[in-house]
Amino acid sequence: MRGYARRKDGNHDDIRDALAALGWDVIDSYQFAQFNAGFPDLIAIKWQFVVFVEVKTATGKLTEDEILWRRAHPGAEHRVIRTVSDCVFMNDRFGRR
């Protein structure tokens, strides 16, 4: 079922740009949720790692659709990122060789 166009969180562009600056290939996928409810905002790829990223503000919570999407893809790497510092932490976890 087709939904409505999605809005970006205020920190979305900063987080996308921070991941790209850390060497991640970033697919801006926040609009995909209008076709697949709960789909993450970003797909970050570096070497063999693919991470589905949900961008949230400091107080933002996952929606029911986002929770259901994550449960439907249990083998995938999922991260909620709120700040540029979270991007650095994710890079330390997955992105360094």
C-alpha cells in the first residue's frame, strides 16, 4: 500500500554527510518508506558491511512501522543514529580496517 511522502528529521543531512565523510557509501532512502512502511532513512555501505540507519532526533522514538520492519529483517544490521558522534561510533564498530 502506498503511503505519503516522508519528511526528513532536522539532523538527517548532517548525519548523511558525516557518514559519507567517514568513507561510507550512503543511500538516502527516507522516501522508500512511502512504499515500504518502516523502511530505514539511510543505507550505509562500507566494505562488507551494510547498515540500515534510522535517523532520529535526540528525543525521537521508533514508530510502530519501523519496529516491525526491523523485526522482519532480523539478520540485518540496524542502527538508530541521533548525532554525528553516533556516526563516529558506528564507524569504529564497522568501518575501520
